Amino acid sequence: MQLEIGKIGQESAHQLAPLIAAYAQEMRRGAPRRPDEYYAELLLADPTAELLGAHSDNALVGFAIYFDLPETITGHRAGQLDDLYVAPGARDHGVARRMIEALVEIGRAREWAHLRWLVPETNAAAIGLYERVAKPAPWKSYVIPIIERD
């Protein structure tokens, strides 16, 4: 599979919307969401979020949403990977690994202290990859829900 990994913008909203819908369905295990191109446009225009896309044969097959944040302890900045999704038909081709590698390169250029991310404990496939490319962080994650899910 020939892959191109790079930042995506508004021109990708039409291709991003169905991937967001599929990701939401997969994570919530609920009824399929309709692709929401308006939401994809909002996400791509968000001034705090950055998106990487993985293209194969001009089709968007994966995305990663990340943030460039201050890191108080080191005095540097850090990368926070928030979401990473690869379409089922593109899995097992190194797409997620390549997106993580691209984020590490961005981090080197920006002199990030580190790249960090969270993964649901039930996502065995993702955990398998992450344990091969990263080491576990020495902290636990907690959450306080603010808005009830649909």
C-alpha cells in the first residue's frame, strides 16, 4: 500500500466525515452515525487542533488529531495525540505506525519533550501496536464526565 502522510485541511472535509462517523461507531459500539461534513469542516478549522491524514490512492484512509501543548515540568512543549483512526480496509498495512512516526518527526522539529496519548483499555489491537512503538507512561488516567453521551 502506497501511503502519503501529511497535514490535512478544509479540502479533506468530504473524505474525513465518513471516517469520523466510522470511528465514532467503532468506539461507542452503537448505530452508525451519518457522516457530518459540517463537523469535519469545524474540526479542520479548529485553531487548537491539528490533523494528519493518511492517503492511499488519493483516498483518505486514516487520520490523527493532535495538539501542541505547553509541558510545565520540562519547560518545553509536548505533543498530545487525541485520536488516531485507520479505516478497516487499510489496517495491517502500517498506517497507524506511519502516522505516529510522522508525529514524532513533527515533535523533533518543534522540540517537543515527548508525544503522549491515551488508549481505551479494551482496544487490544491499538495497545499491541503502542507497546511495540512506545513505552507505558508512569501515570494513570482518570476522567470526570461533564456532558452525558448520546
